[in-house]
Amino acid sequence: MNAPGLIETMRLRANRTIDRLDRHLNRLKRSAQALSIPYDAQWLGHLLDAVDPEGEDRRIRIELTPSGKSIVITSEFPADPDRTIWRLGIASTRLDSTNTLLRHKTTFRDHYTTAREEFPATQADEVLLLNERGEVCEGTITSLFIQTDDTGPLLTPSIECGLLAGVLRQDLLDTGRARQAILTLDDLRGARALYIGNSLRGLMPAVLND
């Protein structure tokens, strides 16, 4: 198997700021060190400084290749579904909680692609994956959060379940707005509210479609 590259996907604002940029770059650096990928922060900074949002919010993607080459690509900001609440399917594809590579955002995305392909877009806007123990982990492009009461923090699956350390997820954990927990499908079905989110879109209300 070839070595993986690393990915960061961010929101570039029309005013040239990038949401949670420091968190994204810190995660990229930590993952590069963990996977022994060369990382030139100064060169990447020059590439980001040269990005032009062209007067509107854009999607910006950084790819760090296994050899350490930085690639920055911008594209149109993705449109939301035609509804305000995202419908969630439950994939039969399982994640391996012992696979620590899942904690990094890499170019190895076959399990996410396979899970997404289990549901047509007409049935689910996002698809959740469980691990081998049946614990809920994450969506194919989002972190998961549930609200169990009116006053406590949101709950999000524990990193030990085998999932990506998402940037928005970490932001909510660090600011006390979320805490980690072992979650099952029964927890999701009994929750007051479900949310999914990532740094590109923020936090979005969701509903199980199972």
C-alpha cells in the first residue's frame, strides 16, 4: 500500500480570512509529524497568501503529498441540500477502532466513499459510520454531535472509537461546548437533537433516516 497524503478542507471568506486556520494548520503539522511527512509551513503560508476568493466565500483544499509537496486548490463553496435538516443514513460499512490512521485526515478515504455509496442522495444527505463494536463514530465528511438535555454540553463520539479528530469538533471540545462519550444508535434515537458539522459548514441540525 502506498503512503497516504494529508488533506485539510477550509472555508475561505470573501474578505480573505480562513475559518479556524490555525487549528487546521496545527492539525496538518501534527499529522505530518506522526506520519513522517515533510512539512514546510513557510512555503504553505506563501501559497495561502496568494489565494484570491474573488469576492465570495470559497472552498479551499490543502493536500500535502507523501513527499511533502503542498497543493492548494480553491473551488466554489458547496451548496447546501434543499432542506435545512440533514437526513442521516446508517452505513453497513464499519470502521476499525484500532486503526489510528482514522484520526488523521488522509487521502485514504475508501471506507468513507463506500459508506456514502450505500445511499443515493435522494435518501440521505450524509451517512454515519459505526465501528466493529457498533459504536457510532462519524459521518463521511462530518463529525457527529447529540444534545441530551437543555443545559449540558453536546456529546460527540470518543476519539477512541476510531474517527477523525475534526477541527470543528476539537473547537467545541476545547471551549466546553461538547464532551466525548461512547454513543450508540439508541443514544441517537433518544437524543433531544442531532447535529453534524465540519469546519467548512459549521454545525447543522440532522435527523436519522433509518
